[in-house]
Amino acid sequence: MAYFASRVQMSYEFTRAIPTDNVKYQDYQAFLKKFGSDGSTVVLGINSPDFFKVPVFTAAQELHSGLKQIKGVLGIMDAPEAIQLVKDTADGTERLVPARIFPAKAISQAALDSGRAIFENMRFYEGILYNPKEHSYLFALTLNKDTANSKSRTRLMNDIMKEVHAFEGKTGLTMHVSGLPYIRTTVANKIQKELQWFLFGSLFLSAVTLLLFFRTVSAMLMSLTVVIMGVIWSVGTMVLIGYKITLLTSLIPPLIVVIGVPNCIYFLNKYHTSYKDTGDKQKALVTMVGRMGIVTLFCNIAAAIGMGVFSLTKSDILKEFGVIAGLNIMLLFVISLIFIPTVLSYLQPPQPKHMRYLENKMLERLLIRIEKWTFEHSKWVYIVTAIVTIVSVAGIFRLKSEGFIVDDLPQQDVVYRDLRWFESSFGGVMPLEIVVDTKKRKGLTRNLRPMEKIDSFSQYIASRPETAKPLSLVEGIKFLRQSVYDGDSTYFAIPTDFDAITVMSYLKGNGSKDSGTRNSAFVKLLSSFKDSLDQTARISVNMKDIGSRKLPGLLADFRKEADKTFDTANYKVTFTGSSVTFLEGSAFIINGLRESILWAFGLIALCMLYLFRSFRILLCSLIPNLIPLVVTAGVMGWTGIALKPSTVLVFSVALGIAIDVTIRFLINYKQELPHYNNSVKPTLVQTIHHTGVSIIYTSLVLIAGFIIFCISEFGGTNALGWLTSLTLITGTLTNLILLPVLIWLLRKR
């Protein structure tokens, strides 16, 4: 398994949260097939009133040259390389040819001032390459999609940042960097690095906790060996099944650690208590396997169900997490059951100091108090539980479902700050694509009506505070018309019936193979905004990261305006792009996780019913595990933590782990009942004292394993840590206090 684990690969795909039969997924794939990739642009921006001074502008030109040499950068759009279209009168055709606005080398301040006047007169560039009000300037880098979605992306981003730092060193200016490829790469690399540290951190904390409990290095090393084997097997099975590591499946190794350690604690606890009672190592081992085998089996089944239900969803990324997590939790049971008894059989019998934790005076006093609450103060247990539940339910009504592309980042992080800079200076960097289909060949260019409609709709989009100035075929036509009229900015508009034929002839090349602007980079740029049949046009919009709650409302407004502008009989307007697929993916994951929790509850209930053959016991077992989930959801509501993919995961993970405590308590109760002539009270007393110690120790280990995630700078990982810890603390209290009270209440008369 270690050999296979060494061959594991990372996955760099970002649309796998949505099933392939989803309409939004199919629209996005159809867009990619027709127009190529979206969301493959990295933007660099600076804010300086001295941009058109020779030292800064020369450094900007050198930056352009350096970026152009990077493998994976397909093209760059920026002020130093901006072009204008001028009439070539040399051959008498007056064809439009592209010409640089600024000289390539040895630029003087006079030439720079002259070029600046031309550049700022070209209204096409305003709002796209520069913001005149804030003296902000943008460099847009188009990346190779395959490189941006492969392991080479880190190398690509490092090469880009190397040029950025060189520019900053020359000018003393701060350059802002953003764009989906940059954000995704930076965040993914940070999370992966964090999770590696958390894996080692959880192993270290588990080792320290085990050493404090059992006071023996052999028990600690044996337990760590079990979880390390579990981690290796979890990564190895990914390779065997054909999966790659995603940001979700990378959580599995730390989860294996915190689930595997309790297995070891319960086995060792039963071994020590049995040896203390009998003084016979062989009998203690037999008792440990006989008693804890069935307990651990059903505990691991419950944990496997809690995470394995994700495999029932249609989302590939969730399905892979469910399959790997569920399978490896069961493999962890096999490892524990075979490895621990075998190793213990070769070790010396435990010494008195190794079993001293069984006689912890403080824990004993706590368990005696729990015993009194069960039989003497049960009403107060009900009252406190009811109050906590009511307050939590009130918090649930305040719970919101919302996700942002960068909302897991702290606000002081440079990625977050740079994104906000681009939103204030250029309207955002999140790509939204709008496809306008005229439903007939040459429908875009037969007359001016489609252009006018696209222009009207684009102006509406530009007027919204959430979006930047759209880029489309129409903007290029307006740029072309201004060039026809010798750069007069008053002619930056849709052609009229009077000059439409003249303007469009320059675009089409006057019928001559080499005339017009047919072979220019400008025409290639325009061609990327329409299909080869002149039937479908694309409107590319950059927008702010407004979140999954506001985005549907914005798209609904756009749809309403599109229906008013384009008659549905002759046009079909589709909204797609990375922003839409992100919204759909987030909603799909949240809904899938909600369904998974219901599936988990149902399947765990069936297991409990099979195990105990009693509806009363089933009711007793589910209530103490439902309340912790309600409390956690309520706390999220009161503290303003939104439901999103990274936080909804908490509920299934915590349910699968917390139910362990219930199973261990109830199985011990069931096993001890015949020894007390089926008398409930003495059996409950014995169960509270016998399992209470191991339950408290195990809960402490689990909380220590999860609490390490709280030091994460990412909101999702941080929430996974403290919310899961909160659920486990609440679950421990309800199972040690409320569960005995419920059993005593529902006992047979």
C-alpha cells in the first residue's frame, strides 16, 4: 500500500462538483467547445499617477517582455503594447492596419506624452486597461488552459510572480495580482501545505495524549502504528481505485488519525480493566477481543456511514470522498482488530502504573455526580436540554447559506486584498459569460439590429455596480468605426445605416484576400467573440465576488433585462462561465450534504435497530446525537457562520464520530445487563463508571485531534476544527448525562 500511495497524483479540475447531466454544466461545456476557455486570465494591476513617466513605463515594457517569455502565457493585453488602427494610404487602398501606440524601445518623454494622448482617446481601452479616475493600469495575461489546470500551474504562477517582483524592485510600486487561476493555485497550495502540517500535528497531539493516559511508550507506538497504517492505506486505495487527491479527499488522512486513535484507546482500556480484574493476560486479551470487537465494528460502521453516504450523491468530488473515507474507516477496523491483540500478546503484561489512569479521582467524582443527576435530578437534565435546544433552534432560523470564491481567506491575506483592489478599480475579476444565439447563420452581421441589442444589453450590465465594462464583438466594431474616422472619439459607437457598409467592409476586408484588417491581431481578437457561422456572439463580463446569495438575484435581473432586449423567438441568451458553475457547484454540494445527513441518520438508525432490537433503545440513541447537531447549527446561526461546502461537512463527520460514544455506552449496557439480573439501575451505574472513563479520554483525544485545525488561516478548515470539536463536546455530554436519563425514563416497568 505504501508503494501505491507513493504514486498518488493531485487533481487540478474545478468543475467536478456538478454532475454531467446538470443543465448548467452542459451549457458551460457547450460554451467551452465553441469559444474555448474562460477563467484562464491572470490580471496584474498598479496604481500610479507616474505610469506614463519614462522610468515606470520602461519597466512596464520590460515586464511585458519578461511575461511573454514564460511558458504557458499565450497572450498579454496591456497599455505598453496597445494598438490603434490607422489607414495605410501607401498602396491607395486605405486599408486599416494595426500600429503600436507607443514605441517599442528608446522611448522619450515627448513620445510617451504623445502616445498617452492617443491611448486615452481610444475609448475601447477605458475601463478595461486603465481607470483614469484612480490612475490604475491593468495587464491581462491569457494562460494555456491545460497548463493552468495541471501540476505545472505552480511553476507558472511562480514565474509570473518572479517578473512581478522584479518590476516592483525597479519602480518601488506595489503590483496587485488576481484572477481565477492565481486565486485557485495560491489557495490550493496553502491548504495542501496546511493539511500536511495538520496531519503531523494531529499525530503529535495523539502521541502526547496517549503517553499521558497510558504512561507507556509501547502503547503509544502501537496506536500510532495503527493510524499510520490507516493513513497509508487511505492514500493507497485512492491509487488502486483510480482517484486523485482533491481538496476534499486530502482531509481524509487527518480524519483517519482522529478516528483510529479512539479504536486503540477503547481496546487498551478494555484490556487494562480486564487484566486488573483477572490478573490473567490471556483472559484479558480474549475479553478485549470478545467485548470490543463487536463494539468497534459497529462504531466504525457508524463512522463509515457518516462519511460514506457522500458516495450516494451525483457529485464526483463528493462521491470520491465518500468512497475513500467509508472504505478506509472499515479497513481501519480490520487493522485495529488484527494488529492490536497480536502486538499485546507479545508485550509484557501491563504494570500498575500503566493502569493508574483507571483510578483518576477527579473523573471518579465527575462520574458519581453524573450518576446522581441520572437518578435524582433528571428533571433538571430535561429542563437544561430543552432550553439549550430551543435557543439552538432559534439560531438555526438565522442560519444563512452563502459562499464566496475567496471567503475562506482572512481579510488581511494579500490574495483577498488584491481581489478587492481589482473590484474597486476595474469592477472585479470573476468571469461571467453571456452567449447570444441569433438562431440563424450570419444572423449577427445581416443587419445592425443584433449589434444594437447587444450594445444596449452591455450598457445595462456596465451600469450595474457588481459588474465591470463588458467586452464583446460590439466593442470591437465601435473601436473599428472610431478608427475609420481617424480616431475621433465621438465616433466610438455602433455604425449607423449611413456608414455601416463602409465600417463592415474594413472588417470583412473589402473582398480582397490581403486587404482590410483580416490578418491582424485585432481581427483575431474580434473573432474570439463570435463563432465561425456569425450566428452566436459572446459577451465577456468581469464581476465582483458577490457571493452565492446575491448572484442568483443578479442573474435574474440580467435575465429579465435580456428578455426585454432580445425577443425569445429570434434569440436565445445563455448565462454561463466559471462564476455560474461555482454557484451551481456550491449549491449542489450543500444540497448533497444535506441529503447525506438524512441518509446517514436513516442508515445508522437501521444499524442501531439491528444491534439492539428495540425501538425504545433506538429512540434513546438518536436523541443524544441529534441534539449536538442542532446545537452546532444554532451556534453557526448565532455567530453568523454561513452554510457552505466547507462547513456543512462538519455535520456528517461529527455525526459519524459522535455516534461511537452512544454505541459503546449502549453495547456495554447490553452486555452487563444479564450480569445484574436485567436490573436497570445497577447496570446503568456500572456502565456510567465503566465506560465513562474511556469515553472521556477518547473525547479528549478526538477534540485534541480536531482542535489543531483551529489554527488554520482558512475559514473552512478553521470551522471544521472548532465546530466539530463543539459537536463532539456536546455529544459527549448528552451521551454521558442525557442518555442514561432517557434509558432510566423509558425502562420497562
